[in-house]
Amino acid sequence: MSIMLKNVRLSFPSLWQTEKFGSEDTGKYAATFILNKEQHKTEIDKLKKLIAEGVKSELKVPNLPPEKICLKDGDNTERPEYQGAYIIKASTKKRPTVIDRDKTPLAEDDGKPYAGCYVNCIIDLWYQDNKFGKRINANLHGVQFAADGESFADATDVADEFEAIEEEEMF
């Protein structure tokens, strides 16, 4: 079942190229979505309910440790932007649909969506039960840019740190 999350903040987007950890390519497109605990209470409760149901019916265990579940309490992380929120990471092997507010396709050169902006996204949960263990993961289907937000990237302009160089100072 597809789940639409509206007006969530985007973190660690790998929407145009597959995600990399160090020099390793995961082969997946991915993003983390930040759900404010107050604003997104209904969506968080729905996700928690689907996860609890899946643990029992699909994985046939009473519970899973938090590290095996894609929905995480941001207060248990060291990232300041995750405080007061839940986060959910979703990924896919096929590049997800990425569109603007008016539903026109976006390209990487458009500069959006970016880490820190607000997006709508479509995900679904899937229940892993294989040789790698039992987990609850999220598939990423699409992302729609919704609104600008404070960028998480370090956008410091360092041009003012340099001094002008006169021609005669060269060599």
C-alpha cells in the first residue's frame, strides 16, 4: 500500500545518482524524510500501526529491535535537524519520479529538491525475511518539491575569505 507523506523535510537525497557510502555504491536511489512529531502525528501513528501489523503478520515475530525498522525516532540521533521528529529512509533500485509543485519533471540542474527543503513523497513498506534477517524497509516511489526550507548543506560563501591579488604579487 502506497503512503503519501506531505510537507516533510528532505535529508540526504540521492535522487539523481545512486547513493554512495565512502567509495561503495549501494546501487540504490534513496532519501530520508523528516516528520515533525506534532505536525505529522497522524502519519507517524499510521506508519507505526503498519509496522506493528507487519511485524506480527508478515515477519511472525512479537517485535523487532529499532535498528531493524526504517522509521526511527530522531531524538535518538545526534543530528540537530532530526530532534522533535521521526525519520524514515526509503530507497529504490529504479530512479524515482521527481517533480515540481506543478507536476513538471525536475532534473538535477534545477537545484531542487535539496536537503532541507519540504517535499511530498510516496513510499511503501516492505517486510524483509531472508538470509540477511528480518527488517522493515521502505520503498521510494516519488518525490514532489513542495516548498523551500533552510538548506542542510554548508552553503558558506568563502569568497570573502580571500584577498585580491595584484598582478605584481604573482610569482
